[in-house]
Amino acid sequence: MSHRVGPQSGDGVTTEPLVRLLGPGEIRALADRLGVRPSKRLGQNFVVEQGTVRRIAVLAALRPDDVVLEVGPGLGSLTLALLEAGAGQVVAVEIDRALADELPRTIADRAPHLANRAVVVNADALKIGEPGPAALAGGGTPNNGLPAGADTGYPVLPAAPSVLVANLPYNVAVPVLLHMLAVLPSLARGLVMVQAEVADRMCAAPGSRVYGTPSVKLAWYAAARGAGTVPRTVFWPVPNVDSRLVAFTRHDPPATTASREEVFAVIDAAFRQRRKTLRAALSGWAGSAAEAERRLRAAGIDPGLRGESLGVAEFARLAAVHPELPHTIWPS
């Protein structure tokens, strides 16, 4: 295959671009050579349109010092666009071993002068742990075997990412995003492509029909907003739904004496029976409807409201209310 020729330089000599993006035919040919077919179980839908990956990379507003985390790079369409856009380093986490093994070769072939900026990690994104001190120095070579974190036993990344940019697998988009925000405190912002209805839930505000558990939990970590629609026709295979881009910026969680786990437990309970009032929905969490009402009133929340009415700060305030201690009858 001939190389794409770039514009002429000042001395009249044509120059080759630093990165050659993958086109639809090249993506299918690469998949055929590897014997790879997109897996519904892994939620794989590969982006085959160059304009789309370039648009995502531009919207991500990457800086030269950014370490970009990409989850589910697949055959490398977006990975190459991120390198083209000037990412300082790209750490690509791919669960599929065949794709993880091939991606470094694709980068070396199509972006040879930038290949030292890419690290490929063969791992389940949901099992990635927080980078330890040894990982923070980074590394510029493809790496498919990472050390385990001392505390979690999970593989750790070779560098602390500052930005998440990814076409997230449809079936695990929300769990992956929440996990990454939980274990990677260095992650300051991001741009992810997800199923349209999932994007709506991520960005929903209290009172919205689609506001729910993903909305509140994401709001614990970050402010999220819609950043555009992606038509289904840019994917292979073509999914049955459109996709949307969601941009997020990390912020401090609400002030509370409760732990994140305690706050999330209240959120889960409130939306498990979302049509019920909070007094009823939280009866199991609190131990009784009466105790749920007491805690709600102590937090300044109307027990007759539903979970969809509360913002993350109110859930955090509620989680901090201590259970009522049982009365002790002292012997006479």
C-alpha cells in the first residue's frame, strides 16, 4: 500500500505525514488478517471513519504534557488520531489479547516517529489499579504485562493519566468510567463516546426522566456535559443505536463525613425502587421506614420526595446522618 503524500516543504520536497490514519478498507483487511470479528460480548464496534476520530481528538483539546488513557482501542483508529493530535503519551488498555498484540505493530507501521509515545496494556479496564510510585515515571514502549498493585493485586498503569479519551464498549461504559475516576485521581478530564441513551443518563440533572444512579455517581467525581452526536454509520459493524460524546471535568466531591462507599450505598437504595418515596425506598437501607424518615429529616430532606429529586450533595448529606442508637434500659 502506498504512503499518503503530504504538502510540500519549503525546499519543494514532499513530506510524509507523521501519522497515517486507518480507513474503512484497511480496518477490515487488518481484522481479516487477524481473524478478528467484532465481539458483541465485549461491546466492540470499531470506528472506521477518519473524520470522526480526528474530530474526537480535536475536541479532547490535548496538550503536549497530557498522558491520555484510551480504553478499548481495538484496531487503533482513535489511537492513531490521538498521536496525530499531539498527545504526549497514549496508554491504551485493550482486553482482547489478539488486538493488544497487534496494536503496537500498527502504530509502528503507521506512526513510526511517534511509536515511543504509545504503551499498549493487555488488561481488563475494570481491573486496573491506581498507579504506584514506580509507575508514575511512565514509559514509552508497548507493554502487555504490567506489575500488580501492592494493595489491590490489580495491574497498574505505567503512567498516571491526565485525560481519558475513548470509544467505550457499550456494555460496560458506565462501570468503566466510574472505576477509572475512582482509582485514577490524576484523571482530570475526558471525552468518551457512549451509546446515546447512556450519554443522556450521564449528563442528566435532578428531576429529569432519565436521571438515575449513573447520573449521581458520575456527579460525585465530575461535571459532565454532552459534546456532540456520532452517527451509527461510522462504525463497523453498524450498531442499532446512535452514539454521543460526553465531556467531563473532575471536581472535588461534596463535603461530607461519609465515605464514597456510604454515599453510593444510599444512591443505590434510592434508585432501586425509584417510583417509591424516599421514606419507603430507603427503609431497607435504614432498617425501617421510620428510621429512614428520621435520617431524611435530619438531613433536611422531605421524606415524601423521590430519589430523582436529589442532587449528589443531598445524598452525601444524608449518608452522613448517624443511625439512631437503640435505647438501653439499665437494670434498677
